[in-house]
Amino acid sequence: MTDPASFDRFAEDYDRFVSLQPGQHTSWVAGLGLSGERALDVGCGSGHTAERLADSYEHVLGVDLSEPMIAIAQRKRPRPNLDYRVADAFAVDDNGFDLVYSHTMMHHLPDYRAGLEHLKSLVRPGGTVAVVDNVCDLYPTPPRSMYLLGAWLGLPRQIRRLGWRDAWFEFRFWHSKPWLDHLASDRYLSRAQFRELYGDVFPGAQYDDLGFALAMRWTDGD
């Protein structure tokens, strides 16, 4: 049976879906104004953020478990200073990154705390760990009805923003069985749980509430 958590079954559609959300996956970390020699994007998907980071870092490594997603990244978002790798987050043993970044990936890990501690081990002294992850205060796993209702309520706005063709694609994607099965496999922290866990691993971290997610940034040595 195909793992519902895997992005392999809908990689192309997910890449198009993300492309219709301009800046959502990149604006927060880009807004931090960071730069340096080496950056790591853990769970890079099809490369939207890794490509953006390549403007600010001399070398960027993007890793993701999904081979189809990495293939899309290599095809659509290549850069001379950007390498993509099919790899588990825990398999990355490079060290000395100026930035270690992850976007909406951590909740997929079987051991969330161990994942955070591993990210922390990869950053150099003075470097930054920046993480965005989904949160939900009502349910660890939101019911499908919440996503479907949101898609219906948002359709008129998306038609105005995207036009009929792309808005209809996005609407159908929200209703697709592989995507809904994937969402049903997610398990989110509440905002309070997020701050407690991240505060234990990253004392003194700063947080931004992005609505659907919380964002955390921590600089080693601060």
C-alpha cells in the first residue's frame, strides 16, 4: 500500500499548487535577511525555497525523501550553486551550515524532538536554525471537512486572484483523494506545544505566527 504521507503520488500537482501560492513558502525566511556561505533546506520539495536561498548563499543543499519531487526541482529550479539530494533528514551529516531551514516538514517525522535536535547539530557557531511548521489548536489532525469547507469558501477569492483555470485546478487539488489522504496522515502540534518543544531545544528562540503555522528562528550563540 502506498504511504499516504508520501508526496510521490502527486508531486507534479503539488508543485503546481505551491506555485500558485506566491511567496507563501519563501517570504518568511527571505524576510529574515540572512546570507552566508552554506544553507540547508530540509524537506525542500520541488525547490521553491532552495532556489530563493541560492540568491543569498554561496552554496545551498536541498534534501527531500521524495525522488519525484527532487526530480522536479532539478528540472525546474536548477542553479549553479544549488545541489538537490534524495535523502532522509536524519541522513544529512554535513555540518557547518550558516542556515538550516525547514518548511512544514517536521510534523512528518516519527520523532519530532530528535529531528529538531538533529537540525540544531548541523548549524555552525553563529548560524541560524529557522523552521516553519503547521499547527492546529483544535485538532492534532484536522478533519477533511475543514479543508473542503475552506476550499469552497475560498473559491471566489481564488477565482479573482488566479482566474478560472488555476482556481479550478487548486479547488480540485484540495478535493483529490491522494491529497486528502496525505492530510489525514498529518499530526500537528498546538501553538502551546510548539512553543514548549521548540523552547526546550532552542532556548531563547523567536517566533512568528503565520496563521496556518508557527515560525521559529534561533541563532547559535545568541
